[in-house]
Amino acid sequence: MTTTMDLEQLKNLVSDREALLNNLEAADTAPLLMVLVHLGGDRSWLDRIAPHIKGPWSFHDETPDALKAEMREAVADILEIYAETGRALPTELPMDILPQMLKACTGQVVPAEYFPLINEEIDLAGTDPKTVQWRKHPAPEKLAAFNVLVVGAGFSGVGMGIKMQEAGILFTIIEKNEDVGGTWYENTYPGIGVDTANHFYSYSFDNNNDWDHFFAKGDQIEAYIKRNVERTSLRKHIRFSEEVLSLRWDEASLMWHAEICRKDGTTYQITANAVVSAVGMLNRPKVPEIKGLESFSGPAFHTARWDHSADYRGKRVGMIGTGASGMQVGPAIQNDVSNLTIFQRSPHWAMLNPLYFETVTESKKWVLNNIPFYTKWFRFQLFWSSSDTFHHNLKVDPNWPDKKHTLNAANAEVRKQLEAHIASEVGHDPELIRKATPDYPPYGKRMLRDNHWYRMLTKPNVDLVDLSIDHVEPEGVVTSDCTLHPCDILVLATGFETRRMLWPMQIEGRGGATILDRWGDEDPRAHLGITVPEFPNFFVIYGPNTNLSHGGSAVFHLECQVRYIMQGLRELIESGNAALEIKPEPFWAYQEKVDAAHRDLVWSHGGVTSWYKNSAGRVHAASPWRLVDYRNLTEVFNPAEYEFTPAANA
Ligand code: NAP
């Protein structure tokens, strides 16, 4: 056994075989099969079960009950052997049979290029292989002379802080809110939740087996981030209710000077050797420029600034916007309002996932918590089901005849399924079908989860208005046909300032140029989405072209970025250089690569507007890469791509 504790736990687990078998009934077939083959090594189980697993989601499992029962007995046998012999649980992936295992687990071929990524994601040993180790541990005085300023204590800032703390790097996190959580702290609108499965939308180094839903609600995600802060004692590094107003690179001291505003409006300055922006892309609410909006007589607020003092029950609510936020708000309030008028500029596609509405039963939690490695394989299964498998179908087939509506045969097939789903939900109403069906290809805008949105549209107290808004009056919203839609409350589900990334911080780099001078109002660019020429020792998490738009989890991406930044910091600290800066050549080469990759991808499609691209049609927010590509691009920080400035006293 790896530890006495493990052995005791195992002995306890197998002490009542009947109870164990009963508990195992809640296990999904694919991850349990992985546990069985990994621990027992009997690959014949793969041949027996694989034909019944038709795809990567648990609802693709068609294994007969008798076979499942037999498998549970075999799992109990194996666990008993480990408990009796005290043999160590293997914490390595069984490479000799891994391809067959992954194929059986997902119902698909998992190419070998994914194995390093899978090794990190599954992390059987629980040691986080992405952790950046010192090559030559710096002397304490060297570490004490280097400090990092992190802006923001959401998922990214906390993840960055955890890794710096592990490495012994000094840092301070400045957070404008009163607590951690970022997006998950600020967004409290009714229905708030995530549409990436949570056992995967979570740090790879802190699996959580206690999510109440497969797609968790906002408060649980906020609690998870908080739990990580407490678990790692990170809170002492965070200054709350303070906002970074500006950052200036001082060429004499080769340090960043930050101006920080306290809650009471007073400001102070601090310096840092390096800065990590962890403010994200979806933080500053975009308030639409609609004539007369300020004249509205009732409460009007953005989804990210939900006014909980405005009681919507029994009221006429107008909601502008039908993106991910609006799509969650609508069904959450429809039942309680007297009338919900939804102003739609363009519809989104929304896909149904049966797990979206399911809670994680206590017996499923038991399996996740108690069966060795089950939670790891469960996480992998979710990774595979919701990441790269569809990416290649988002490319335009040059010979495809119907490019306005679809991109290729697979995309057309998805469109057919989505249309069938809309029809099945609102089938009796052709006008509603017309309004709710996008004319652009699936995935052109963010693919949403149908959380009973279409069903809600059919309710008698809901109106979907697809005429453009002319102006707002004190009594309500007036559309282009001069109709006044009376409202008591106006909800702005209108998204975020994704084009002006890092705004409103004033960031002045080497030579005095600000980042907005370089990016303009809507063309942010960074090497790998992380570093920017003329901005030394400045790193961005969730920066330009890093939004995952085909699938995957933002947490996966941020962990890739944290690893890369940690290597950059290691390079600086170990070498004793004062600054590093991305050279223009690799920076521009990367920009060309990104733009070239986007050229044929769905997000550049001419027939769709989205927050992924700017007014010139350049995709600035979406990543063109598969997760495995971005992992490989960011796996190793290449010092040859950077200009280093020695310390003044070197
Ligand atoms: P969004 O996707 O940008 O949607 C904004 C909506 O407002 C769109 O329907 C847009 O119409 C409309 N709009 C904007 N300005 C308007 C105007 N002047 N007049 C009329 N309509 C206007 O914003 P979001 O819904 O807040 O979502 C942003 C992102 O946050 C998502 O894509 C997702 O990445 C993340 N998010 C995730 C979740 C989740 O995990 N479940 C939940 C919420 C948000 P057009 O489409 O025509 O531009």
C-alpha cells in the first residue's frame, strides 16, 4: 500500500461485501471498467464491455445489467485482493493497454498525442505533474527579493497563487471584490450555473467529489474556489476591496509600479517585479448603447450586477439579450413574473444534455469518494466527452454548397439534430421556430445548453421579440415597429467588454506606450495569449485568443497558462535577470498562426456576429486550438523567444 491509511480504508471498504456491491450499483460503467482493468490488469473485460459503450457520456452506456453485475463482483474481488495482500495501488497509467482502455471508456479512438495531457489531467498519483519544479533552488535572499502582483482572485488568480505559494515565490493578489471567486462571486443572477461538467470544470489538483449537480450552480462553484483558498491558506496573500487602477513599467528600476484604489477612494502605490493579470475576459459588463435607456423608470440592471432588491415576482420583466446569461435567467424567473418580454437580436443554438438537469445522488458521491481512482477516470470521461472531439468539424469544407447555414457534413448533421430539438420543444408554433432558429452554422456563437429555454418560450406569459430595439422610454422598450413593450424591470443580459481586454486598467509598458495604444479598442493580441512585446514581466491569464469556444474547460486552459507563467518566473529568478520580454518575431509569427488557423473556422464565419470577434471580423477572443494543441504550445516556456534584461547591479 502507498500508506497505512490507504490500507485501512481499503480494508474497511471490503469488510462488508454486500454493502460494497450495493454501493457500486451507482457507479457508471465506463469509469468503473477503467478501475477494474487498471487495478486488476485483466484486459478481457475491455473486450466484453467495450461493444456496449457507444460514446463518451454516461448516457451512451448500453451494457446489459447482468454484465454490469458481474463487473461489480470482479471489482469487489480485486479490491479484496489489494486489501488482503497490502499491495500498493498502482499510480501509473498502464501504458501497454492504455489505448484499448481509453477506447473502451469513450467508445472512440483516443489518439496517442493525448496521452501526456491525459496523464496530467488524471494525475493518478495526485502529485500534479504540471507543477513547475526549481532546477536549482534559489537562495532564500533571492526569493525574498522577488515579488509578483496578481490582479484578481477568481479561478485564475487563486490557481496562480496556489502554484506560486508552493514554489515559495512571494506574491500579493489584489481583488476588487470583498471575497474570492471573480465571475462566480459577481454573477448572482437567478439560474446562475455552469454549462461545463463540474467534475472536469475544477482544478486538476483538487478533484471535488461533492458537487450536487453534474453542472453546478454558481454558489457551489464560488464555495469550491473559497475552499481552495482556505485549504491552501491563500487568504493572507489577498487584499480585498482594492482595485488596480494602473500599472507602469519603470525602466530605471525594472519594476512595475501599481496604483491601487482602496474601498474608501484613497490610493496607494506598490511595486512588483512581475505582474500577472487574472481579471479574465468576461468581467466588465457591457451596457448597451440604447437611446433612452437611462430614462427607464424602473430598476434596470446588468445580469452581472443583479439587483436583488428589485423583486421581479408578479412584475413585467423585459430582458435584452439571449446569450449564455440570458438563457439561464429566462427559465429561472419565468414562472414568477407576470410577463417576460425577451428582446432577441439574434438567436443562439442550444444543445440538450440530459445530465444538465440531474443531481449527483448521494450514492454516486459515495462511489466518487470511495472507489480508488474512480473520480479520476470519471474526470477523464468528461474531459473527452466535452473537449476536442468535435473541433475538426468546425472547419469549412471548401466544397460545401450551403456555407451560409452549415460548414460541412458533420456540422450539417448537428444542425439537423438541433433543429429537430427546437421543433420537438416548440413544434406547434412555426413562428416561434423561425424566431428561435439561427440562420448561421452551429457553433458560430457559443453553443449553449438548453436549460428548458425553448420550452419556456412557449409559455403564455413569455414573448420573444425579434424586432430591433428603437429606444427605451420610462414605461418600457419601444421596438422598430413603434410598439411600446411595457416593463417594470429591465434586465440587461448583454454580455461583457471582451474587445477592450484588461480595460479599464491603464497599463503602461516599456517606452511609455499603453496596452490600449498597442491593441486599440478591439484588437488585443498576446503571445500564446499570455505575453506582449514592450510589456516586460507582464503575463495574462485568459488573455487574447484563449477562450475555449468549441468545448473544454476554462480551468484546463488556465492551468496551462499558470504552468507557462511559472516557468517564465523560474527563468527570471534562477537566472537573476531583471526582466524578460517576448521578442517581436515569435509574437508576430504566433499572431499569423492564430489568424491562419481561424481563417477556415466557424468563428470567422461572415454570417455571424459574436463576442469572439471584433468589428473588423478578426477573431480576437476565441482560441483556434484544440486543448491538446494549446497544452503542447504552452508546455515548455522557450527562453529563446524572449529578450532578457540583466539586473542593474549584475
Ligand atoms: P453574450 O453571449 O455576449 O450575449 C449577449 C446578448 O446580448 C446577445 O444575445 C447579444 O445579441 C445581446 N445584445 C448585446 N448588445 C445588445 C444590444 N445593444 N441590443 C440588443 N441585444 C444586444 O453575453 P453573456 O450571455 O453574458 O455570455 C458571455 C459569455 O459568458 C458566454 O459566452 C460564456 O462564455 C460565459 N457565460 C457562461 C455561462 C455558463 O457557463 N453557463 C453563463 C453565463 C455566461 P447578439 O448575439 O446579436 O450580439
